[in-house]
Amino acid sequence: MRAVLLVATGLVAGACARAPTIAFTRVPPTSEGGPDRVELIEGRVSRTEPGYQVVLYARAGIWWVQPLVTQPYTTIHRDRTFRCATHLGTEYAALLVRPSFVPPSRTAVLPEVGGGVLARAVVAGAPAPAPQRKTLRFSGYEWRARTAPSDRAGRPNTYAPGHAWTDAAGALHLRVSSGPAGWTCSEVTLERSLGYGTYRFVVSDTGAFDPRTVLGLFTWDDAAVAERNRELDVEISRWGDPANKNAQFVVQPYYLPANVLRFSAPAGPLVHTIAWERGRARFRTVRQRDGALVAAQEFTSGVPEAGSEAVHLALYAFGPPDASRPLDDEVVIERFEHVP
């Protein structure tokens, strides 16, 4: 009996020794979270089999699956490492899971090891680095150049403060380019909230944009998730398809047909305006040289109330980087005005 017990004990010990593990090798900084900033997170598993994947979570109040609800699984590479973008949080978690495991998109309590979960690691966010800060003076306002990455269009975009500058005439230049690490984009954010009124943007020629380039002129409130972040957009892009119309007016959410007007913006300088009042937003684009109307739309459904939103001016790229198709676009925004 003693020999049998020893053999059984050895089998159990061997099984425990072979249990897979998961650990982090790169942890993003700690943050209260938010939808508009992502960082890389990396790790390693001790053992993997066909179909095994990693599920990542970031804690911002509760646990949120990463990087997106529509992309909850992270691939394990042949060297047993994993690497993915994640939104920021105060803690981060990684689960090694079987193919049958279906992760919750958000949860107050993480799944325990057992069943479809083979291993779990939880770690606090790294100490946040001192923020880099670059401000610009444009059209009589102070603007902050973006340095944090984003996951616009579901893919990471990095931002370089040097890709945003003003010239001797006071016009704002924004640049987007491609390189070995992917897209490098530019964005500036107004340092104050303006509320209701008429927003006017005078923009130079965008007719030669690469189909992947996106110019966004929009309002955004980080704290107003329930209000669709108080987002109103003028966007110039073909969204990667040369056959698409190259401009749109949007009241979020964009996936409601009544919230979007697509149109063709001609070459040459254009003036885009958003006249925003309670319950109403009137968009209008005209040629700068003669005032000829290009497009106009009035939205009265789903228009957000004013809050703590700020104006953002962004130039970024849509779709995956492609080394065989380099991208380098620049736009000049001549003036910005706001009339209460």
C-alpha cells in the first residue's frame, strides 16, 4: 500500500509541475482608464498546445476585456510569447485559456483557474512616467500636442509631437507618415472647452490625400462615455477605398444611417462649420474662394448636450501598415474660429 501511495503522490506532483503558467514581461503604466489611449502589454506562457490563446483584461473600475470586445483573444507566438495593445487601467490580467473558453467582455470578478482557464496572472500597473508636454499657439488658442497612442479604427496609432507645428503665417500643419514601426500620426487638442456655438475650420487642399489618410475635426469629452463622448465630426477620408466618397459629417454613433452624411469634397481650400445648439447640429462645407456650397446637413436626433468637450484636430491612418505602400501626408489648417 505504501508503494502505491508513493507512486500516486509522484503522479500528482508531476502533474502539478507540468501545469502551464503565464506571466507578464512588459506592463503598461497605471491609469484610471479611458477609451482613447492604448499601450503595449507583453508576456510569456510556460506551455501551449494547439488552440490555446491569451485573454487580456484591464481594470478601470471593473475588468474590461482587451484590446476590443470584438477582439478578445491574443495569439501566442511560437516562442510562447504574446504581445498586444491594451487600454490603460490600474491593474492588468492575463488568462491562458482553452479554445472553448468564452470570455466576458466586462466583469467585476475575474474568472478563476479551472475549466477553460488554465493559468492566470494579475499585476498592478507600472508607475506612470512623467508626461511629455508640447503646446502650440494657433488661431489665438492654446493647443496640446498628443503623445499617447490610440486605437482608432481598431489598430494602434502612435503620435509624434513633432508632426504638429505652426508656420510663420500662424497656420497649423499636421502630418501622418509610415515607418518600420507603423503609423506615426499627429493630433492637437484645445486646452479649454467652448460649448455651444459655431465652430469654423479653414482647411487647405485635401484632394491629394492617400485613401488611408484621415483628417478629423471633432469635439470629444473623455468623461462622457454615456453621451458618446459628446462627439461631433467632420472627417475627410476614403477609409482605405479609393472608390469611396472622401468626406462625411457625423453625429455619433456613426453606425446609425441617420447620423452620417457622406459627400465628395473637391480639391482646393474648404471651410467646414459646425453650428451646435441644444438639440441641433448644422454642418456645412463651402469652397473658400467663392463660398460655393459643397454639402450641408442638419441633425436633430441624438445631438449631445454641451459639457466638458474640447476640439480635436487629428491626422491619422486607417487600416494596417503596409511596407510596400508608404504613406506621407500633410494638411494645413489655416484658421480656427468659434462664435458663441
